[in-house]
Amino acid sequence: MGRKTYESIGKPLPNRINMVVTRNKSYNAEGVFIFNSIEDALRKASVFHKEIFFIGGGAIYNEVLSLVDTMYISHIKGSYEGDTYFPEVDLNKWRTEVTESYENFDFVKYVRA
């Protein structure tokens, strides 16, 4: 996750390895691994042999979209003001594998076609 996403959460997420990517070379936070590039974070993540989730923010999504083979997307129903958005994706290059519909959002798993 990016630094701003981490700071908006305020603490490490439970029951997982938390990795924060920031350009700030002096950034420090307890309970998380800090990296200055996606590449460095991915090198470290590979030793854990677990599925990797990129959970934001916008700059992280833009940087990793070409690297991922699966996307878990919550499509929120309605229009909302915001300052961070998921990048535009050509869904013709992805197949829908799972869709779960709820009152306020749809959860969709996309796999690269």
C-alpha cells in the first residue's frame, strides 16, 4: 500500500504482512515494512510465498496494473466525491470470474484474459 493509504488506516492491518511504499526515504512506521519502490517491495514479498494484494492508493494502482493477473474490485453503487480513483481498465482484456452483489456495491474478481 502507499504511504497515504497506510496513514489513512492508521495502523498495520491484522493477520497479514504489511508493506508500505513511499518516496520519502526517511519515513518510518512501526509494524510495517517500508520500501522506496514497488520493485523493492515485490522482491521482499516474493520471499513470503503468499498472494500479494495492492490496496492503494491511486499512484500504486497506476504503477502495478500492468503487473497483476487478478483484480478484486468493489464497484460502489452511486456517485461520490473523491480525490483518488482506480485507473481506467479495458475490461475486454479481463474475464469476470466471480461476482457477488450487495445492496451498496458489487464485488468482482477479474482474471487477465
